[in-house]
Amino acid sequence: MKKLINQVELEQYAAGELSDEYLNLVEKATEALSGSYSPYSNFAVGAAVLTEEGTIIKGANQENAAYPSGLCAERTALFYTSTQYPTKKIKAIAVVVQKPIGRFPFPCGSCLQVMSEFQEKQNEKIDVLLVHPNTSEVLLSKGLDNLLPHAFKKSHLSP
Ligand SMILES: [Zn+2]
């Protein structure tokens, strides 16, 4: 037996240490919270996608009485971005939650998988910013490999 260890590299910023561009992105993700429809979980999530040209697209989680019909904030924003701006590259995505959960709001595996494929498709890393709801500190992952190191990829579909 041998242990295989992955190094994860994340950067943590105080709110005041962020660039104006990313500070604005976090503000837009926070604004997106008002669009959350989460009567079942009462767990509002907001996201904002920044394209390379500076366009910002907001998304919020959308729940449904038929639970699997809902969608996370991150994918709501990403799929809208891909639909409206199919040729634009994504520079970053910010994620915020409303509840003071006492930790950074890591995206679910499905959202990480989608981010990973968008990153692979555009052949450029996507910065992921996770905002701590209690402290407003921001955890920044430069690219998806730190958050989903073994993503399932298009190339895995063929031998
Ligand atoms: Zn998700």
C-alpha cells in the first residue's frame, strides 16, 4: 500500500484585501441572495459569475416541491452564462450564503463538476471565491483542481 497525497492550495483574504474587481463580484453574489427561492431548506445561496470581459451574471438557488427539480445558485449562474454568452470565457465565480453557518460555503460536487468542465472547455482556470458568512473573509481557489482534483472529464469517456 502507498498513500497518494494531493496538495490543496487555497488563499484566504480578509474582505479588505480583495481586488476591486473581486470585491464587486462578491457584492453581486450577495445581491443575488434576494433571488433565492429556498422555502424548503431555508438556505439561501447567491452566486455571481465574472466573464473575461467584465460581464457579471448572478444566480441564486431555486428549489421545488419535487426536490430534484431545483438547482444550485452556482449552476443557475453558470448555465445562464453559457447560454447567453457561449463564447465568453469565465474568469471567476463567487459564492455566498445567507445563514451564518460558521464556515466557508464549499459548492456541492455537482457544481464543482460543472465548473471543472467549463474550465476544461475554455482551457483557462476559473477562480472560485467562497465568502465566509460570519467573517466576510474570502477563500480563493485558483482553478478547480484544488476543489475537485479528480473531476470526471470528457477524455474519460473513451479508453
Ligand atoms: Zn451545487
